[in-house]
Amino acid sequence: MKDLPPGFIWYAHRVSYGETDAMGVVYYGNYMHLFERTRNELMRTTGMSYAEVERRGIFLPVRQADCRYRIPLRYDDLAWIKGGISEWGRASVVFSYEIYNETKDRLHATGSTQHATVDASGRPVPIPTWLREIF
Amino acid sequence: MKDLPPGFIWYAHRVSYGETDAMGVVYYGNYMHLFERTRNELMRTTGMSYAEVERRGIFLPVRQADCRYRIPLRYDDLAWIKGGISEWGRASVVFSYEIYNETKDRLHATGSTQHATVDASGRPVPIPTWLREIF
Amino acid sequence: MKDLPPGFIWYAHRVSYGETDAMGVVYYGNYMHLFERTRNELMRTTGMSYAEVERRGIFLPVRQADCRYRIPLRYDDLAWIKGGISEWGRASVVFSYEIYNETKDRLHATGSTQHATVDASGRPVPIPTWLREIF
Amino acid sequence: MKDLPPGFIWYAHRVSYGETDAMGVVYYGNYMHLFERTRNELMRTTGMSYAEVERRGIFLPVRQADCRYRIPLRYDDLAWIKGGISEWGRASVVFSYEIYNETKDRLHATGSTQHATVDASGRPVPIPTWLREIF
């Protein structure tokens, strides 16, 4: 997948019935779950899952999230989500996401999530070097 | 509400879009959320919320759950859920639920959840007297 | 509630276990459900529920959503959500939301959702006069 | 996978944060989503997805569901779900599920869902031969 920016991945997701709503499309709040699954997978591909990051005492609570909905996803669609880190702050990090159809030629939605880096007590801490280096 | 068994309550719930699925009805897994909201409210009416029970060191993880779906709930329906404790074990308790329409004359679903009583480490403990007495 | 902007309401919501995550706080995607519940209630207070709007052939799919998370909500919290329409477009409308604690003196989160006005076939249509007038 | 009963499959699922609750484990209602994903995948492996079944005019609404929770699933766990059809009625079908850990040697949960076969108007219809034959 040569045209992915460095540090980006593709994540595949099959839409289930439980993610849709009475309009017949994926409920708008469920895109946040897709974003989360994508950044989990992104971290796992670096060799350090988010679960492992937490075990090292660093948490990444979401500070801000947004999504732009262009074309609805429907039940049984196979979606491809391109996700990666688009911005590093001193004590924060931004992930960006683009959701495509099965053949990756139609853009369904875009979004981003901003996360603080905090310790177990919730206090902001500068991004540890080891965290930055894995990406 | 004179015909409620002792220890039972009525809980009202308005169906949102996010609870429905592409069949236009409440997704079957979401009935578990309705059951949970009902037993939360039941405990709150006793004067001791489940949050308070946890602060006293007792947890009530679900061991078994079932639901029978008779008539679908739809978006914007106002549902009334009758809930209460139907059975006490030595270290477990069973809640039962019936979901009705707005006028309480049509039964949409029934269900139950069985809960263990455990301490913070997850070990089963006999139901404390203070817990049993609040109902 | 005299200091609410015209067309705004307060909506109360009790946090359930099913809305929280392993960090012990409301999962970030679930704020979208709170926003939806608030705008449903807003429409209902006008005398015309969203279900009724749909029956008249107008749908309000979400085009954009965002949320800023300031202080986490926890299990059993009673949240008050202030919601209303903050902007009218020609064929779109923006709802804004602020989530407060039980005593309405601590701001937990803010957000907005932008909706298109479309007909049953999904085609954008100008906001009908009757829809605008109910607010 | 030689020891699977005929018509059964293994489905892999990675637990996300959004599926957990404040007890640190997968919320009990979310097991219904896992069951649904498993039966979707089961049908897809037959060569006819549930989406295709619906296009042929047959719907499989859930009539009854139950789950027995033995060992909690946690964030980032990779679960394997064994699922298949365990019973055929005249106008109904029962799927059974067993949820295992990553190495398939620890049973976390078991459950079943009973589905009616109905037409687009919701009327029960005998199971079509073509539906039965694909399994």
C-alpha cells in the first residue's frame, strides 16, 4: 500500500446490523467506534498495543472528536479505514481517519480525534520518547 | 401502581434513533441496556443506588441474561418497563423485566438477568443482610 | 429556566453502566447518543417530534458532528444537557449542545451536529417553512 | 478445524474499548453484537450473506436470546466465537455460540438466539428450501 503516508494503516471493518439505525445506515455515533478500532490496530502494528501503553502508565483520553459524513455506510458493507497520526503536540496527539468503500475509491467519511497524554491520575504528561518513537 | 408485586417498579424509556437498527426496530442487544436502566432505577428507589452498593464493596456482575422478543419497539416509542427482584439465592439474585407500550396494555418483551454477589476481587460472597433488607 | 437562549431546552440524562468504558467514564462515542436524545426532546417540546417530521417527508441526516470533552462523566452521574438550534442554513441546520453536571455549574462537554434537510429519496430540500416555524 | 460440528464456524473478534464498561470488562449487552457478527459470518461462508437473504424477501428477526457469562472478556482480548445452527423449526431456526479465548482453550461465554423466518410484512413463513440447503 505504497501511497499511505508513513505511520498510516488500512483497517477493514464489516458493518453489522447492530451498527445501523432505522434510516438503514450506520448510526452517526458508531463512527467513533470505527475510529477507535482503527487507532487500536495502528498501535498494534507498531508492536505496542494501546493496552501495553496503558500498562506503562500512559493513557490517551479523547479531548476532541469530529466526523464529517459524506456517503452513508450500510449493513454488510466492507469499509476500509485509513488511519494515522497527523499531528504531535507536547502532551497531545491527533489521529486522522478516512473511511472508504470496499474498493477504496469512494470516500464515505472523514474524521479526527485529539488525545491528551496523561498518567494514571489523569495529570497531563509530555509524550514519552518511547511512545513517539514507535510510530 | 397498586398491582405491582412488592419490590417492583415501573421505569419509562423513550426509544432513540441510536437504539434502532436497519429493520426499523430496537436492536435486540439494546434490550439489555433497558434492563440495566430499570434495575439501576429500582435500586435508586430503595435509597441505595448500585453506585453506593459498589462503594460498600459489593458488585453484581451478570451471570446469565435472556430476553424474549414479542412485539418490536420502534423509534420514539415510550416504553414502560416493569422490573423487580424475582429470586434470591445465597450469593446471587435474579431480576425480572417486562417491557410494555406507553399505555401499559401491550407486552413487547420479557427477560431476566441473574447476578452473582462478589467482592472487589471477584470472589463470590453471600448476599449481605443490608443489601437484602433494602428491597 | 430564564437564561436559556430562545429555542433551547435542558434535557436530563442518568449515566448507565452500559455507557461507560474500562477507563470508568462515559465512552466518547456515546456523547453522540446524548446529543441525539437532546435534539429529539427539543423537537418534541415544539409539539412536533422528529418522528412526525419524518412522517411529513423530511429527514435530517447528520452531516457533521463534533464534541469537545472537558471533564469525564461517570456511572450514575445525572447530566443536564442544554441543547438548541444555533444556526439555520438554506437546506441545513446546526444544533449545539453543552453537557453539565447535576447542579448545572460544571461544564463537562460541548458539541454540535450539522444536519441536512433531505426528502425520502435523500435529495437536499430547502427547510420547509413549517419546520422553521415550530422553533 | 476438524472438530467443528458441520455448519459451524470460528469467528475472531478483537475487543475494543467501546465494548467495555466501568468494571473493565465487556458489557453484557455487547455479547449480542458478537453473536450477530458470528452468524453474519456464518451465512457469508455459505455463499449467501444475510443481506442477500433479505433481498430474497426472508427476514430473521430474533425471537429469543440468552447468554451465560462465565469469564469476562477484557479490552484487547482476541476472542474466538464458535457459532452455528443447532436447531431447525418449521418457521424458525436456532443459532448457538461459544466464546473462547485466543488459544481456544478457555470458555468465556455461551449463548443462543432463536429467529423466526418472516416475509417483508413480518408474517411467519416456512423456512424456504434454498435457505435450509445452504447450510
